[in-house]
Amino acid sequence: MPEPMLRLQGINKRFGALEVLKGIDLDVARGEVICVLGPSGSGKSTLLRCVNLLEPPEQGEIFLEGQGICKGPDSGTGEQSWELDFVRQRVGMVFQQFNLFPHKTALENVTMAPEKVLGQAAAEASAKGTALLERVGLADKLGQYPQRLSGGQQQRVAIARALAMEPHVMLFDEVTSALDPELVKEVLDVMRELAEEGMTMIVVTHELGFAREVGDRVVFIDEGIIVEQGKPADVLDNPREERTKKFLGLVLER
Amino acid sequence: MGEFFNQYFDFDVMGAHFSEVLEGFLRNLLLFAVVVVLALSWGLILALMRQLPGRKLLPIRGLTIAYIDVLRAIPILIIILLISGGIPYLEFLPKEIRIPQWFGQPDPFWFGVLALTLVYGAYMAEVYRAGIEAVEPGQMEAARSLGMSHGQAMRHVVVPQAVTKIPAPMLNEMISLLKDTTLVSVIAYAESVLIGREILAERFNSSAIILAGAMFLVITLPAARLVDYLIRRNQGKVARGAHIEVG
């Protein structure tokens, strides 16, 4: 078996007395699309934030392309370290609330990190950024400020912004949950294309249709542990665990 | 009643001493202009030191918080007296620092600059902090997730947004600073109030002090209106759900 893109071993994360992740083991193969389902408060988002060290885990080890990246609870918070550079330049993240920089145009949002972090020349970053925004269907919005864009457009800028760092893994944290229903599809379409191009993706989502169609594997998390995982059809249509059944029942009722 | 008016609103006295008082007021403005630049910079440095991340830098954060708290808790007058009374006796310092008379300004001016910068740096650091904390935490996270260091994220993402949220409270601090430049009269800086008091001693009439107060009003009243305008404009933007634009 080839080396996994990402390997999580015994990840524990607590916020004070609250234990959010209670020993997560997960291997993600290169090019695999993993959809993470689970009730709110189950630890899905925290898991993503552990992977890129926004919330460094208390215990456990994370291997990214074979490199151990966890250096204890201070991993992500302190001054810039080798691990942080290694992780943040290989792992892109897209957030539920977009988190675009409101004082920068769409194009500037995309070019800022390549210029400041990778040291790309302005012209090069701008050409690449323009191409990325074209790819997500926003060629006509380069000079717009985020507040003038719809939620779906903002989220597509955010995806382009993450892609500009040429990541090897993309993390999506409920990226359609804050969108009006009619705007969800345009974002999922971009993600689907990305998956087809072979990007390794971990997608926290409530979109069962997307998980079924695009996901290689579905992981169901509840109360900080992986309850069940497998092929989307198996987990979604024939869940073995009571907790999975109950959750899927609640989601499908909507 | 007439006696009161003669004592405080004698326009003949005001007219006779107008140019002296104005000269003093210009010294208030000069002191203000130098301090406002230094304090805005020092305040930002303090605010950034207070926001440094990680466990290793905890001592720097602690010292910064202690500095800001203590300097805001002591009357400015005492700081001014301590500095002007203390520094000349620090014999390990060169004479140019113990008795600074740079750019043709007397040493009370420079002691005033130092004291007011130290104190107003602390006040302004708190205003910057309010602005920094008003920026969505997701902004810092997004910047960090893109590989920026804490410093890069502060410089390119957080601070540019923070400063657009604080013009009104910062202007309030500046109004206070302009008024507090009169405190330096206590160490014989010949600003408007000191000159007013000299005229009082000479002519047994307080009108020159009132004249000095009127000169402050000319600047501070419109500034107070401007603060109100900025607050209302800001509230309007928030109510419309828009971000505040840097331009």
C-alpha cells in the first residue's frame, strides 16, 4: 500500500474540560475525497482545524506526506515554525463564513498569500490569480470587493484563494452551510471539478447528495470518535450503527 | 456680577495680551503635534506586543499589559513631575539627554513630549486593541491557514481592518491629549495656561486664562462634532450590514 497523503493517529483535542476529539485514526490516500458527516458539536470542524494546526491536538500524531507535523499543543499558535510552513503550504482550507479579506478585491484576496508567503512577483501572482478566478467562473469579478459579491461568489473566491497556494490537500469546513439554497450548487460544482482533477479533499458537509456522488469514502463522527466509515452507498443506504441511522434519519427529514 | 465679568471676561485684557496667549497656544499645538505622532506609533507597538501569540511570549504580553495598566492608573501630572524631576539626576546618561534642548526647544518641552507619549501610548494602545479585537477571528485564521505568519497576518489583514474601526475613539484621545498639553505648564513650559497665569499675577485679572480656554474651544468643539459624525456614519454602515471600507 502506498504511503497515505495524510495519516491521523490517536488524535485527542480538548477545550478545557470538554474533550472534543477522543482518539481519531484516519488515513487519507492521495486523490481521495473524504466526506465527514456528523451532528453539530461532534468534532468534525475541530478535526479539520487539527489537520492544519489551527487547533493543534493535545495528543496523537499527524503525518502529512510521511512527515510528522505535531509538536504538541503549541504547534499552531506560536511563532512561525518549520512544521507550520510545511503544513500551511500543503494544506488549503475553506471556511463556512468565507473569511475573505474585506479590504481587498477578489483578485487581491487570491494573490496576497502567494506574494507575501511564497514571494511571487506581483505580475506572476496576478496572472495565476486571474486564471484561478476564471476557473471558478469569476473572470468578471476580479476587481470587486467581497461585500459586492454574493455568498456563492465569495465562497468561490475563497476556494481560488486557497488553491493559489497550490495545496496538496484541501479542507472544506461546511462551506455551503451559510449559503442561500440557490447558491449551493455553484460552489459544489467547483468542488466536484476539483475532485475530478484528483485533489485530495476532506469535506465536512451536510450535503448527502454531494457525499454520495463525489465522495470516495464517508466518515461518520459523533461525540469525538469515528462511529462508522465506508463507501458512501454503504454508509448512507445501509448504516450499521444506531447513531448513524438516527443522524441520517434526522438529516433526510429536512 | 459685574465684578465677576471684569475678573474673567475683560475684553481689554484679552485684547492687550492676545498675541502672548496665542503664542502660548501655538506651543500647545506644537507639543500636541509631536506627541500625537509618537503616541500613535508607540500605542500601535504596545497593542501588537499585547497580541503576540504563543506561550513563549507570555512574559512580553504580561509586561505590556502591566505597563498599559499602570500608566493609565497614575495621574499624568505625576508622570510629568517624575520625568522632569528624575531624568536630570540620572548621571549615567549623557548631558544631552538629561537636559534635552533639541531643535531649539527647551527641556520642559521634551520632558512633556516624553511623559505624554508614555501615557497616551498606553491610552491609544487600548483603542488599537479594541479595533483589533473587533476584527473577526476568522480573518486571522484565514490568513494563517494561507501560510502567513502571525506578523504578516497582523500587518496585511488585521491591522488594516482594525484602524478603520477606531477613528472616533482615537479622535477622542487626541482631543484629550490636546487639552492635557496644558499640564506641562507645571514644569514651566510656556504654553497658554502658564502665560495666562503670569498675566493673572501681573494684572490681577483672569481673562487671559479664559482667552486660552476659548482658543482650545475653537479646535476641540468642531473635533467633538466630527467624532459624533464618525460614530453615526459608522453605525449607519453597520446597520446596512456592510464592512467598513479602507479605500
